[in-house]
Amino acid sequence: ETAVSSKTTEIEVSIGYEGTNFCSKTPMTHDNCNSDKSKCSYIYNHQTQKLTIEGNGEMDDYTIDNLSPWSVKRTLIKEITLGSVTTIGSYAFYECKQVTTIEIPNTVQSIGSHAFSKIESLETVKYNGTNNLCLTNVKTFENITALTIQIPIEYSN
């Protein structure tokens, strides 16, 4: 018989999910988001409901039938932080319904189809890069009603 301390943090585990779970003061889920596992990974913090994408490469593309590994948390995610990724994959943040603002780092060159679709509370997308940002499909921001996209514009005289 094992005694369990009242201070033990429980980690929510989804059936069929193959991510790695750690027990710590802040419960998190961590796994890869690119088939080249050394390039891109993610951490989901259960307490702050923050999803952080880390690494410096292309995110994988997902589909409606094969959503991102963090999609099991999509109705819980409130904040998304992107590292130095160069692309945001198709359906990457599909139906992350509680996110209101997304900041796209200047390293991002393209955003896949439906990447931010059906994020009903999304109000602001900020992009501070100077590169041309390529949206691979007009449905990148599908089913979002009140959206402001902030992209820097250079003026010349």
C-alpha cells in the first residue's frame, strides 16, 4: 500500500494520448509537433492553460481527421506562445476556442490552411515580422467574427 501526500499534483491523461507527462509544481504535457522531433516541440501547462510551441523549424501540417497532438486540450487552451518556428501548420490551433490573442513571431514565413479556424474568441493576431507572410489558404482564419490582424507596414517617401 502506497501513501499519497495531499500535496501530490495529479496530471490529466487523455486516453490514446502518447505525450510525456511530468509531475511537478506546475503540471505540464510535453511532446513533439514536427516529424523531425529535434526541430519543434510543445509544452502545455495545465495550471495556466498556456500552450508553448518551442523550437526553430516547420510545424507539421494536420488535418480535420488527424489534428495536432495538443488538440485534446483545445477547449482548455487560453494562451499560445510560439517560439522561433518558421511555419505554422495546417489545423495547428483549430478550435482552440478560448484564445483571444496570438502573437506570431518574426521567424514565421507561412501559415497553413485552417491554422486558426474556429477560434471563436480570437480578437487580435499580431505579426511583428518584416518578411512577407504567406497564408496558404483563405480559410486560415475561418469562422472568426471579430478579428483584427496587426501587421507592420513600411512607408517610403
